Amino acid sequence: MALLEKLFGFDHQKHKIKTEVMAGVTTFLTIAYILAVNPSIFANLAGMGMDTNAVFTSTALAAVIGTMIMAIYAKKPFGLAPGMGLNAFFVFTVCLTMGYSWQFALTAILIEGITSFTGIVDTPPSISPLFCQFEFHNILSFDMLVVVFTFLFVDMFDTMGTLVGVCTKAGMMRPDGRISGLNKAFMADAIATISGACIGASTTTTYVESASGVALGGRTGLTAFSTAVCFIIALFFAPVFLSIPAAATTLVLLIVGLFMMSPIKDINLNDYAESIPAFITIIMMPLAYSISDGILCGVISYVAINSLCGNWKKLNPTLCVLAVLFVMKYIFI
């Protein structure tokens, strides 16, 4: 018990090993679709020399590394894996639209992570075709700056949105609205991103599907550790996961969405200056297919509405500067 407490923040008086392990397995089951979806997205780069089988292995390893760090260092029950949305930006924008190589995109992810500081049974496919495949000769170009900023921006706000949402659901928020150990959670995310880039994975981020494990009672790093172990086991079942369609996870994600909607009851619906930005944030996440875009629209609308209503006490310089930067982001990027 002392070892569990030291490694994962496990308190035998508050937590149960069975609950934490089951929560970790549940989190894995809701995240595991990335093992099938990520290789299918990167298959679009097969003509540029990207090995789809190696992408499966790098995806699983990035999830293992990131989730293990979250478990032992941050001691939080969150699962990490290469992020949806960011992988599409990697493939369809950076490589297929801007015309850069996938090595260029991996280099941008490495810099972004440093800036943040992120048969049935078979032998796992080798990651040697993707390992440390960086391209540094374009590192000072303007396009590299734009790509790094975009990866950093989306990853940071995706992680923040996920942590706030899941911690609220888990009752892990302090009375002052802060999250204890937030810096460690962000550090785990950054180290996972750096490690993922080195093994050929797109940006590794904290998954909102962690809410499923939290809803089952997961509260410590033991939950994340259990999730990481499941990803290690999954490495040896590549043929199975590569054959699973993304649609197979639909029902599970519906339940996750239900869990994430429950904190809405805490929004003051009688205060339109608060409820309208909250509604815009919620509705824009699925419409824009991005947690970060939802947060951006929410911040912009919050500042705009409260400024028009003269509620200056609700605003602060940091929030106003962020709103201006977010507007500029939509205009110029």
C-alpha cells in the first residue's frame, strides 16, 4: 500500500484497487479507437513513405509513455494518446496542403513539445521507419513558426479543456476553481508530446474520454497506470486493432458525452452574460471538431458580451488580451 501511495497517490482509506484498475481499463476501452483511427488517417501519407504499421506501434507507445508519466509524475487518472484533430492537421494541412514532408511535421511537434515543457496476435510492427525522423533545415522558416504555433495552441487548450472538464466531473477542483497538480499534468503532456515525436507519433494529448474512467471511480495515478498497461498489451494485437472501424466506438462515446454534459447544471442560466458564452463553447466543440476552438469562441464571446453589457469587473487584462489574440488567430492563421 505504501508503494501505491508513493507511486500513484493511492490512499487505501479513500480508494479501492479494484475500482482504480477497472476505471483504467474502462478509460482504455474508450480511447483504444485511436489505435485503429490514427493509422487509417496516416495511410494518406503512404505515398510519402510513412509506414502505416509503424504508425500503429508509435501510437500505442506514445500512449504508454504519456499515460505512465501522468500516472507516476502527475498522479492523475487521465489517459493520453496522439490527439484527434491534431493528426488530421498533421496529414491534410501540413503535408498534403502545405506540401511539407511528414518529417517536417514531426520536427514541429518536437519543438512544440519542448516549448510546452509532450493473425490476431503478432509481434508489434517496428517503429524504425519513423524513429527520430526529423527535418531541421526548415526550422527557421515562417511556415515552421505557423505550424509550431498551431500545434502548441491547439494542444494547450485541448489539454486545459479536458483537465477542467474531467476534474469538474470527478470533484477534483479546489473551492477556488483551481486544479491541484495542474503544472505536473501539463508537464506530463509536454513530455509525452516530445517522446511521441521521437517515435513518429503526432501530438500526444490528454483525452477527454478519461471521463469514463473517472465516472467509474478512478481518482489516482493507478487508473492511468492500468490504462497504460492495456496499451502495452494492445501492442501485440495490432492485426485486431487495425481492423476495427472508428464507428465501433460510437455507443461508448455517447456515454462519455453524457458524463461530460452533467456539469451544465452549475451554469447560471439566469445570467445571459455567463450562459451564452458557455453555450457557444459547448456547441462549437462538436461543430468545429475541436475542444480548443470551442474554448476560443467562448472566451471571445465572453469578453465581447460583458464589454457590451458594461460588466467590466468580470473582465481582466489577461482575458482581454487572450480574446484579441484569438481573434487574430482566426483572421491570420
